[in-house]
Amino acid sequence: MKVRDFRKQRAELTKLTLDRANLNIKRFFALDTAAYNEGALSAKHKELIGLVASMVLRCDDCICYHLDQCFDAGVSMDELQEAMNIALVVGGSIVIPHLRRAMAYWEDLLTTS
């Protein structure tokens, strides 16, 4: 998926979801957002952790989201490769297709930003 397409679709679907959401759904979204704020761990490291978890769980939307956040946080290619290696070791070869798409998305981030 291309960066612009992903960001547009995510924004539209998030707005739709939150416009119709009950209190518990809104609270979960707020909790998710707060979890990635600076704390004992930097926001950058939390995004790398989120990326690894998303890769192991094989959620392409989540992978793209965390790649966006990692890019904005200044994650280097070396840091990205180490995180992706952890995802591959933990998740096994089933992660490879997601790794491929993640690298394509990262390349798109590099060329569109």
C-alpha cells in the first residue's frame, strides 16, 4: 500500500469509527494513543516495539501505522533492520511477506517525505 493511500484511508475510517463509537471504544483509542507517549521508554523505542508486535501478529495496517510513526520519530535504517530482525526471529518465516511489504512501505516513506 502506498503511504498517501494508507494515511487517507486510515484517517477516514478512524473518523467514521470514532463518530459512531461508544464510551468504551473511545477510551480504548485514548489508551492506545497514551501508551506510545514519552515515558521511561522513548516514544521512538515504543514505536519500534509496536512495529515488532504488529509484524509478529501479521497486521499490515498496524505495520504501516508504526512505520509512519517510526519514520516521524527519526528511526534509522539500522534501527529498523534490527527491529525487523527481532520480529522475524520471534514470528518465524510466516513474517517474511509482511517484512517485504514493510520494506516497500518504508521505501515509499523515503521517497514521499
